[in-house]
Amino acid sequence: MAAACAAENLLALLGDDSSQSSSSSEEDLLLLAQLPVPAAEVEKFDFNLENIEEEECLHLFRFAKADIPLLAEELAFPEIVKCDNGTVASRTLALCIVLRRLAYPNRLKDIVPIFGKTHTEISSIFNETINLLHATWSHLHDLIDKTWLLDKLDDYSAAIRARCPLDRCIGFIDGTTRAIARPTHNQQVVYSGHKRAHVLKYQSVVAPCGIIISLHGPVEGRRHDAAILTESDVLEQLAAISGQANREYYFYGDAAYPVRRNLICPFKGAHLSDEEQEFNTQMSRVRQSVEWGFSKVVNLFAFLDFRKNLKLELSPVGKYYIVGVILTNIHTCMYGSQISDYFQTPPPTLQEYLAG
């Protein structure tokens, strides 16, 4: 509207000759309407988390107000996060920008009034902090070297055994697809015929405490779950953990997976016995917990479920989801989850989780 008004005023200043045809005037007006409108000035101010009400804080950032500064410290953020272009932010501000950006698929300019910085500055801080989180904490997605997990294997096995007939199972494995914008190049590589969309795939293992204890990806959308399983080495990691514990432990997966030494799947075939059918039914009920884990990630951080913003050749889309899972696990450590309630199994503390 502002552009059109400016165009009309400019036509008047140029001296609109009434003898000209109306069509010519309309064409001129349309051309002038394309003139850029000067961006509104950003009202700069120092962001102060204390000025935000508790309920609004949970809505904007998904974490309680008192917990955010403590979380930034536990995540080992520097006091000042510095971007390559010279933009700087306090560690609390940097974490808040990441949490707000991931919480909902807003345009950058829509969150400018929250932080008192330009959308360019917000973009720089967001990407710098995403890179920092990924570089520092992505190792948490490996199954091995988790001291807290080794101490809880029997507890997790017992929690699952209380819900189903399977013994020594400590988690549920499954793949998930995250839709992305159609890339300009190599579209067929990330196209999933099953989903009829361009996607990136991830393989997750969810423990009964609600923590995603293993994440592998991103992987091209056309890859099959069984191929991703082989690539991930997660069963080799579980075998190593079993060796340390001197007892075999298992994951349970759906029918898309092959049966392996440390992987149990449903009975397959058209003619199953009553006992086999009952086993499949009971395991299907508890296996749905892995879907709850996937749902929590995108319910907390809806940006990860908005494909138009996930442009493979313009943004580190894979890093976004990896960081989103880390933050979701942290949320579970601090506030619990549907999965931990279902299995009545508490998650590790934040300090235990971050210690690996």
C-alpha cells in the first residue's frame, strides 16, 4: 500500500498528462509500485529476560524464565557470543534467539521487536549459536560413552518388561522423515516416493526415560531404514555396551528392520500363531513411544516442521534438527515427558545428560 501511494504521488509530481491513455497510466503506476519501500527503523534496546512474564516466556522460549540463564551456562556458552560479521550477543540473548526461532516458523522480522536487533543481526546470532551447539554437543547423539546410560540399563529393561513380554530391551528404534523445501539441484536424491515429498531422514533410538539416546542423520530421503541402520553402526555400539555390562541388551524395531543380534522385530508372515500375533500386538502398543519422541521434537520446535523455511542449499537444515533434538532432550531432563510418565522412569538430570 505504501509503495502504491508513493507511486501515485510520484506520478503527480512528474505531471500526469490527462491526454495519455488510461492504460499507459496504469502501466506506469504498476511499474512505480515495484519501487522499494524504505525499511522501517528498528527500535534498538538491550534485551532483558526479566521483563518477560513467566507464561509468555514459556510460550516464546519453551523453558522457564529462571532456567534459561542457567541453561546457557550449563551449555558452556561464552559470556559473549561473537559472530564473524562483528555482531555480538550475551549468552542468554543468544540462547533465547535460538529457542524463539525454533519454537515457531516466524519470519525474522517478526521477532525483531522481542530482541531489539535487526533481522540481519538476529540471523547472524542464530546461525552462530546453532553452529556452537552442534560443534559442542552433537556427540551426545552417539550411544557409546554415556555413563548415565550404563548405570540405568537394568532399570530401563525392567520398565519396558513391565509393559510387554520382551526382556532386556532398553529402547525403541525407528526412522523419521523431515520434509524440506524442494531443492534446486539433485532433487531426486532427497525425494521419498513413499512420502511423495523431498525429505531428510533420521534414525532415532528412544529410551523409556524419554531421552533420544541415539540419533543418526541426516540421510538422503530415498534411503531405506534398513540401509540407514547398517550405516549408523548403532547395533555395534549396543553390542559394545552389552559387553561392558556382561549381559545382552536389545532394541526393538518395526517390521522394516531385519532381525539382528541386538535387534528384535515383530514376527512376520501371513500365518502367525496366536502367541506370535499377541506378541506383535503388545509390542506395537509400547513401540508407539518412539513416535511420541518424534512428536515432542516438532511440537516444541515447530520451525523444524515447516518445510518452506528448510531450504537445503541456503541453510544448514540438518544441523537445525540435530540441535532441536538436543534441546528436546534437555527439556525432557528438566521437565519430563509423556514417555517417562508412561514407563514411570525418570530421565537423567541435566548435568548427567550433558556429561555424556
